[in-house]
Amino acid sequence: MSIDITPRNTDTDSSLLEGLFQLVVAGHTGGQEFDQLTSAVYERLQDAYAAQEGKARTLFSRTAA
């Protein structure tokens, strides 16, 4: 079994989360920048979990066969 631990866009991910955090701390949650950052973070989370689920299904299919 091979586990992919290659960092992907970690700097960008950190920057997005930091920007989102700073907007929340400052109370600026009603603007366009907040909406854009929220969408970008949510999309990356969905992609990450979808990739993990796909790997889990593949692994399960192999062990069940």
C-alpha cells in the first residue's frame, strides 16, 4: 500500500485560511472578499475529502475482492 504524502498547495491553503481568519477576527464577514475566500476554502475541502474517499473505496475494493 502506498500513501501519498506529497504536500499540495500548502502555502496557498495556509494563505487562504489565514485571510479568512483575519476577516472573521475583524468582523468583516459580509463582503465579497469573505465570500470568495469561503468558497475557495470550501472547494479545496471538498476536493481533499473526495480524493480521500476515492482512495478509501479503492483500498476497500481491493481488500474485499
